[in-house]
Amino acid sequence: MNFEIDKIKKISYKRLAPAVAYFFPERIDFFMIVDEKFENLKNYLRELGNVAVAFSGGVDSTFLLKVSHDILGDKAVAITATSEFFPERETEETKNFCRSENIKQIFFREDILKIGNIEYNPPNRCYTCKKNLFAKILEIAAENKISHVIEGSNVDDTGDYRPGLKAIDELEIKSPLRRAGLCKSEIRRLSKILNLPTWDKPSFACLASRFVYGEKITPEKLSSVENAEDFLRKKKFKQFRVRIHDKLARIEILPEDFEKILPIREEIVKNFKNFGFDYVSLDLIGYKTGSMNVGIPKI
């Protein structure tokens, strides 16, 4: 029997469990554990009644928006910030998703480099940025008579230096995925079951995360990083970062992709120099989230 479990949608996992146990015994633990978390998430959203989802288009916020809209209908809306920190490509993806799901989306533009001392990239940059952006989202939600603002951080996000979470907690923004105990791998697998286009989307963080702390962030440097990463994306690299150290670009890719980059080494150098870099390097450690946070205490 061809029992394609990953294509089944909107069915309680508890009802699926016997069939999964028979046909896919190695997967029953996942369904039994995640079923309770997923049900808790849906019940919590029902309790909230209406929500504004801070929507960036990433794996987590897309999943949260989809489930919120499935549960609450028009009482779930998306609010998306645009700025020089977020590539236009990502903004377009949010538009396409909301259009395809018939979800109301509200945009606002923010010149983040003019907030406090963010342009000098202090270690608390993410805190200051998130505090400002979510304060604006709260204002927009209130104007639209929406009682709750929610965002998509998950339990894995507590394992690194994440000053943005402090701002979220201070503003009393709700984090349903963390509350339900969902981790990234579970969200990806649930997203695949729901046929979300983001289920295998690479992790993304704002372009400012490519800068070493203390280096001044400028629109020109942000553009250099965005162009460099777009180039690697077109070369079919999936998970990567281009970290900027003044005029040096430090490329982080998965170790298994090291051999793939060597044949196009000269092409990369040529293009990166056109983007504004004088030097181009490959990080032998490989791709790692939060690599700019080395030496920064976790909070």
C-alpha cells in the first residue's frame, strides 16, 4: 500500500497514530510527541481569539501564520516590516504567501539605521531593533483592534545569544511556538505536512547579522552583502552566509559544499570585488548560526 503520510493534512495525529505505527513504526514517536504540542498550539490560538503575526516569511513565522489563519480566519493578520536590513526578495515572498492564502497583510517601513546607535552595530543591536519594530507592530495592531501580537521564535532559539528575545518578553509579545514546546525540526516537518513552501527553506537572519560587532553598518555595505549572497544563491548553494569584515568577505557554507566552491573560485572573487569587497575568504569551520556571537555571553 502506498501510504504517503507526509501529504495528509488537517487530520489529528492521534487518529493517525495506529496507521503510522503499522506502516511506519520508526516514526510513531514523532507523531505522538508532536501531536500534543500541535494541539496545544491550536488551542492556545483559539484562546487568544485574534492575533497579529509578526511575519518575516521564514520557516517559523510562515508556519505560525498559516496555523493562526486556519484556526482564526480573518481574525489573524500578518504585519511585515520592511527596511534595508531585509532583502526585497524576502518581502516579495511574504506578499506571495499572503496572497495565495488570502491573508490580510499590513506593511510598515522603518529606517533602522537611524534608531539609537544601531548603525555602529553594538552587541545589543538586535535588542534595540526588535524593541523598536515590535513597539510599532503593537501600535498597528491596536489601530486595527487586534488584541494580541505573536511572533515565531521556537525553543531552539533560546540556545544562543538572543537579545531580541529579551525585547519581545519586555513588550509582552506572545511566542506560541515556544509556549507549545516546538523545535525547528518539528516545525519543518509539520510545515511539510501542511504543504508550506518554506518547510525546507534555509535559515535566514537580517543582513545586519553579517557584521562584526562594532563595525559601522551602512546601506552600501548592506547592499554588498545582499548582492554577494544572491550570487551564491544563484550558484545553487542552499545554506550559507557572507560575513563582512570591512572590505573582507568571509564565506560560510556547509562543509560538504567545500568541493563545490573551488571550481568557481575565480568567478566568486571577480563578482565579490564588483560588489565592493577587496578580499574574499572561505571559513574552514563552515556555516554556523550566530558565528558573530563568539565571546558574547548568552542571555
